[in-house]
Amino acid sequence: MIQFTGKQYLAIDIANSFSKENERATWKQRLQWFEDNKHQLQLLLRDAHDPAMFYAGMKAWEAAEAGLPSGYPISLDATASGMQILSCLTGDRSTAMLCNVIANEDGDRMDAYTTLYQLLAQEAGVKLTASRDDVKKAIMTAFYTSEAEPKRVFGEGEQLEFFYQTLKQWCPGAWELNESFMSFWNPQAESHDWILPDNFHVKVKVVGKVNEAVFFDDGRYEVPVKVVGPQPTGRSLGANIVHSIDGLIVREMVRRCSFDIDRVLAVLNALECRDPWEHSGAKEERAIVSKLWKLYKDSGFLSARILDHLTHRSVDLVDKAVIRELIDSLPVKPFEVLTVHDCFRCLPNYGNDLRKQYALLLSNIARSNLLSFLMSQLAGEDVPVTKLDPDMWRDVLEAEYALS
């Protein structure tokens, strides 16, 4: 992973704010764009894709040039976070390469939607009439098991078939999982529930529509009303599972980047303790540590939340080497992170650490058996899952543009 200075991250951020084209460029190209235009930033303001962010970045650059702190946080976005998660859950290298989870041969910053659009255009030829932006909407929703948007974009004929063939060919694991999610729908359930590795409980109510009669001015009208209750089929399960993992990543990014130094030192102290305190009076503490450790053993994904609860009274419940490995993976110095879904913001000097932590989390997901863990909860029985490439997690650690 290429490392940058704080000023370079600020330059990249300004380039990103100027245009979508810059966002899809390599780091080198973005830095070159800034170098070519830093003398005329004020003149470019009106043409910026995001003028408010461009202006804020410009003022932060002026402060940096004067040797003054600005407090301005740069923004780095995940490149198609839903596809990133699907690729890691399944060990799908093809999808992972499209969305920058692993590097491509040229080391370029990939844009999954543009690449899939180009591949689809090759497949469909002159018959393809949809624009890149429309195809992007179809891809995004298709990976959340939607049929409506792809049909709106392509109709129900040959182009739609080309679209699905392209996704199946170039995103094999992600697409197969996308289709498999629907088979886990429980037609008797009023909600679908699961627990994530940080003990976050997800409860998604099943909502359907019924028509209720409304009488007005001597007329009878049928009004659709949403109700909670079992539905014979549903397509929302995949989207909700992926979104819940999205939430897990956000929570873990904050825990890892903004960790409490004193708390971590206390845990290190506890790991070295040879005369642990009495366990009496620590039932609640031991219960949460025991729960988080079991979730780790079952899922293969260790949440940094466990650091908030480990003390001398509960350290005997865990493998100390695993906890040390977790602590060693944290940034040297904690820093604040602002999050909006899959956009992460931090002060420029922490850009390297931010990218490293995100790549580490994706790698941990790729290394874990999180998919089996979640599917087993939904099925009520063990659901083994074999990844297409169980060793892909090693390459994910070097993800260059997972956050871009």
C-alpha cells in the first residue's frame, strides 16, 4: 500500500472534490492534477463537482501552506462497498478485483460499474442502449436481489439476458450468493434475525401490503396498507445482510481508529497479570467477554469491542495471543473518524492508518467464516460455506484503492 503525507492526502481530497473523473483516477494522476492546478484553485471553484468541499479543501491547503492547522478532515470513500463485502464473504477474486479489494495486473484504480458497463457493451454490441449511469443503478440493485430496476433499464428481452450473463461471468461468487440469499427466506417468520460478531442484534420485520376498504362520499376504495406479518416470498434478505455488515465495518473502524489508549494499556496489563483477581463480583463483565469471544470463535471475526471489557477478572476467558495480535493491528496513535455509510473522514495526517484499517477489516472478513455464521443463524442449522479462494485475504491486506 502506497503511503502519502498529510499534504498529499489533502491534494488528493481537493482533486476528488473537483470531479468524478478524478475520483476514478490513480493516486499519481490525482496528485498530478493538483500540481497542475494548485495555482488556479479559486478559478476552478465554480466548475467543481462538489464546490463546498472543494472550497473547504482549498482553504485547508492555504492553511497548510502557511504552517497552520485547519482541522479539515479529508474524505475517502469505499469503491462499491456492497460488492466489496460480497467478494470477501465468498472469496471471489474476480469481483474483488473489480471493486479494488485486490489489485489488478496494471495497478489501476478500478471502477466496477464502468468496467461492467464496458463488458456488457461488448456482449450486447450495438443493441445496448442504456447509459453507464443507468447500468450502474441496475448493477447496484441487482446485487441486492432486485429485479425491478434491471427490467426498467433493459426491458425483459435480450439485453436483460446479456446483463445477467455479464454479472454471472465476471462476479461469479458474489452473484451466486446474491441468488442464494432468497432461498433463506422463511415464509413463516414475522422477522428475520441474526447477531453480528460485535454482539449487535439485527431484527428485520417482515412487512407486506394488504388492501383495506375505505368508504368516502358513497364510494368504496381499496387502499394499500403496510402490515407486519409472514410473507410467502421476499427479496430483501440479501440487502439487509450486506447492509448489516456495512454497519459492522463502520463500528469497527471507529473502535479501531478512535481507541482509548488507557483502556488498551489496561488490557495489556491484564494480559501480563500472573495473579488474576477473584472472579466474584464480575459476572456481567465476564458474561460480555465470554459472549464476544464465542462470537469470534463461531464467526472467525474478532470485534475490537472486546477491548472495552477485558480486565484481570476476565482475561482467562480468551486466547492472549489473539488479543495481542488485535492490539498490534491498531494504529500507533488513535484519531477521530467521521463516517457517513461507506465514506470515512479523518485529518490528513491519518490517511495511511485509515486505509490500512479498512483493508484489514475487509481481509478479516475474507479470512473469517462470517457468511456461514450468518446463514446458519437464518437456517437454524449449520450451513457450511466453501470460499472460491480461501487464501484471498492475504492479498486484501495490500488493497490500494479499497478506500479512494
